[in-house]
Amino acid sequence: MKEKTMEHSIIVLFNQFAVSSLALSAATVFFVQYFPYLVVLLFIVFVRVFQRENTTPPQSPPDWNDPVVRAGFPQLRGGGKKQLTLLGIYAILATMKKGLALGLFLSALPAFALAAAITYNPASVGAGSPELHIRTDGTVTLRSARVDQIAGTTFYVGVKWGDLPVRFTMKTSAKTSVTKRYGGSAAVSQIAIGDYLDVEGEFFVGSDFFGVEALRIKDWSLQEESAVFLGVVTEVNPGNFLLRTPQNQTISVRMASSSTIRKGAVAIPFGLLQRGDAIPRAAGTYDYATNVLTATELIVFQPRNEFAPRNFEGVLKEARMAQLPATLTITVGGADYTVMVSEKAEVLKKNRAPAQLARFVAGDTVRFYGALREEEKTLQDARVVDAEVIRNLNL
């Protein structure tokens, strides 16, 4: 019996609220239909008043005691309160035309906001059709409600079925949890006017409104999530590049102001990115709506074995010093290598006996062992090797 009484109360309240909503809807439709004509009329009045005031000198109010003036206004000949009222109105219009026109024009501005606020399109963010479920235990589920106004932690939301709008007052608290469209967590403060929400909570009724104490909110309009991608660079443009993932998805990647780009162990500028670079990690905030990743971290693949110590063999091109430490230029496979020979390095003959660096001459075949410097190769494409052992095969 108690449940039936509650259901009956809810139905009565809903019917009363529906009637009010229909009246509001009809007034809104009427206003929107004739609003363009009102704007045009106000604009014409505004322009004409300013044109007249800019082309003619200011005029003082007419002298209402002048018989000539009074003759032009037959409706003023009767005197009395009516005469005084008309005189007062005309005097105000005559002396405050500019302020009146400006006030009329500014008064139309809120109407623009109202016209924009009536747009209801949950499908634009992937939300479904509007739904409302009020259960006998006092819980409520509201689908695809649009945020129309925010007052602190209280939100005024609405749904529409055809031309029937229904508004709710949604209260939030520390118990309210908010998730984004794709499952990421969010804060109540991230909900904005125009967002579309799915709400679960507890139903309550105010004096002239329906209310819900929100426990769980899904904001369909929050479509940015933390994400990590990998793939291959297919195109580099000023400020962004295209990344093709293993799933053949192509996303646009732009770097955040505080982002870092590392190629192996070396930090590189954006300008060194190249088409074909392999990206094992691109992390940041991904916007599903625009398909743009704002990356805070980007790692470019660098083969590690290229910088491991190994043997090189080439032809001595130049020896800048005859004693240690010395710098040699050796051509290996058609590329010049700068070989740094420290005081601790071994300098040997072909039979591995100690040798004097002064006996090294251009054209000698030289074999050396060491690691290619990663920073110089990455940033400057320079081949610099710190040699631990160097042998002259011609000695």
C-alpha cells in the first residue's frame, strides 16, 4: 500500500511538472520563432539613433508650454494625469534616446544565450536516448541529461523527449564518483555546461523541481584519457607528426610544452624526428573526439648494439698528434671516424708488440677497438670512437 501511494505521488508530481514544462516549451518555441525579427528591429533602432545623434547636434527637450509644440500633439490637449504621463515619457525618450537604444540592444543579449541553451543533442558525444527510471526504493537513473547551469557543486540538468523538456536539480557530494566516457576517472569540477551525463543516485522532490543526489556520474563529454601508444612515424609536420599503430590506426601526435623526447639514452629536439622512426612509447593525453595525442613522453627506438664496444678497421686519413693523447681520422667503409686515443690506450704493431704513434702515417691500415659515442651520433650524426686499443697493420 505504501509503495502504491508513493508511485501515485510521483505520477501526480510528474504530471504537474509536465504541464509546467509544456508551457515553458511553448513559450520557448514562440520566443525562438519570433526572436530574429526582434533582433533585427532592435538593431535598426540602435543604428538609426546613433546615426541621428552623430549627424545632428544635441537638442534640448521641447517646451511643452509652447502653443506650436502643443498643437502638434492633439492627445495632450486634455491635460490632467494622462497629459503629465505622456509628457514625462516623451521627455525621457527625447533626452535619453542613446541610453534607451543601448539598453534595448543589451537586453537582447541574454536571448542569444537562451537560444543556444535549448540545443539538445546527446548523440553528438555518443550518448544514447534520454531515459528516466524512478524506482519505489527512491533510487533514480537518468540517461543523457544535459548540464544547463552550475552553482558550486549543484548542477541543473535537463532531458528532452521531443518537445517535452524535463529539468532536474542534481546535487553532488564527497560520495559522488565521476567517470569519463572511456572509463577514466574524473572530478566533479571537470563537469562543464553543455556536458551530457548519465546519473545514478537517490531521488528527491523540491517545491517545484525534481532532484537527484548523485552517487555515480558518467560524463560522455569528457573524452580525454591517459594513453600510451606505439608505432611508426609516417609523416612529420611542424609541431606534430602522424603515428601508425600496429592496429593500423593513424593518430596525430603533438608534444606538450613540458614533454621530453629521447632516442635511446639521448634527449633530442622535435626537429630530429624522421619518417620511419620506430616509436616504442608515446605517452600522454589522448582525445578520442579529435584523434590527437598530446604527448608528455616520447621514446624513439635506437639500436643498442650500434654503440657497444667492437672492432673497426679502416685506412688512416690523418693523425693530429704524434703522441698520446691523440686524435686520428680513419675512414671506415667510406665514412670518416674520429678516433680518440687516450693516454691509457694500447698502441700496437701488427704482431701486437708496442708501437710508437709517431710511426703511423696516412694510408696505413689501422684496426681499433672501442665504443661509438651515442650522443654525437644521435644529435650530430658524427662518428666518434673512444679507442681502447689501436693496431697498425702495416708495422
